[in-house]
Amino acid sequence: MRILVLRALGLGDLFTAVPALRGLRRAYPHAEITLAAPQWLAEAVDRIDAVDRLVPTEGLVPIDFREPDLAVNLHGRGPQSVDLLRATEPTRLVTHGSDVPWRDDQHEVDRWCRLLMRNGIPCDPDDLHLPRPGTTGDDIVVHPGASHGARRWPVERFQAVVRELGPDVVVTGSPAEADLVHEVAGGSARTSLGNLASLLDVVAGARVVLCGDTGVAHVATAYRTPSVLLFGPVPPRQWGPRSGPHRVLWHGTVGDTFADRPDPGLLEITVEEVLTALGGVPCPGSASSARAMSV
């Protein structure tokens, strides 16, 4: 049996689909499961241990796959994503529609599990976690980047947090975010600008992670790494961590997640709030909260 799954989005999108992908694997243990997703996510896809093959698919473009026995739309509700999957001529297509209506009020993890369960494929929404590739260290990971300006807390506030936390801080980002990473780190912190594999390992081994509503937040959830997450235009009930050693700061406002400027609600989060939240996060291997992490 050949199964094609479309999820041609980002890192956080991939990790929120893990329970659905694993549900497919358990339901069809002998099937070949192919995921249509961006090539740069290959390292993360391998770590999920539910996908046999990645078909590089950068967004909503034609999928290089023909006649799957089952096509599953974990990308959206259409019509573009639906039409792209139909163009592969599947025997069966699972997608949102009249049988399983789209619900705006659902958590992203629940959305895809519900779609599959309504189609007879059991899923466990809590099956989100990945095995750690190493041991937990003392690094405090600060990840200032985000895909859109609406979810980027101001640079000067990240800088103030980094100065307060001291030498255990590692500021992370992609090579394309080098200027931002070095600006936030200043002379007070180390930096990490490696590939996706190195980012996953750094987050997995961190004592705690500070970031916005972005892919790294979902990496921290996957590895059970304690985190403090800064939410702005999107409510955490839809994209936040479902459980675990995580603290979410959100001032209750909803806005445009694709805007170029920081969301007004995100700007209401102060440096003092962040430092207080970091000081209260329980960290593995530490008798108290976190050394050098309280106001």
C-alpha cells in the first residue's frame, strides 16, 4: 500500500502533525508512507520515525507522485491543497469537507487527529514526543527569530534578557538570521547558526528555551525541553504546548499573524515578565528553578 501525505509547510507545522503521521503508521504498519514537504525539513522528518520517504514539495506546487492508494491532506482545507492531491489520482482521499468540517477553534494537533479519526484511523494527540539525541546540559537557548514580524519580540528586549541571564545563553538561528542572532547575543552570549540538525540537537539538550510562537517552540515540546514561549497574534489554545514543563506568556489579544510589525499583544510582554517566567520553569537536574534565571 502506498500512502501520500501533504504537509508542505514549516517546522512547527511538521511537529504538530506528528500524532497524525504516527496514527497512519500504526494503522498501516506495512504501507510505504510518503510525505510531501520541503526538503530542508528532511532531518526532522527522519526523527519522527513514521515516514518512509520525503518528496520535496515547496508549498502548494504539483506533487511528484502518482496514484497513491491513500492521499491524506494534512496541509489545509483547500481548494489548492485538495486539487493538488486529486491530481495525483489517489484511490482514496482524506481531507476536510462535508464529512469532516473544518473547525477554526481547534488546536492544530487535534485538528489533524480528528480528521483521521473521523476516517477510521485512530490517533493519540499526545503522541508528540521524540527521543532526546543526548543528555541535558546547562545551556539556556534564546531563539529570537520568527517567520513573520508579528511574532518577533523586539530585539532590544531579547538583548536585555540575554544580558541578565549571563554566560550560559546560546542564541540560535539559521544562517540567514546571522545578523539578528549576533545583534541579540552582543558580547554576552554564544551563538549557534548551524543547520536544522544542529538546531534540533541544541534545543533537545538545553536546560530551557526562550522563543516566540515559532517552530522552535514545537521542537521544545517534542523533546520535553522546558520553555518560555511568547505569544502575540495567535492564541496558545490553538498553537501552544498541550502539556509539559512550559510557560506561555500571552496578553489575550488576537491579530494578524502575517503582519510585518510585532503584534500589539506581543509588545505588552515585558522583560521582567520573561525573566520571572524563566525563573519559575522547572529544569531537569536542578534542585531549584534555574541558576541565574530570576529577576
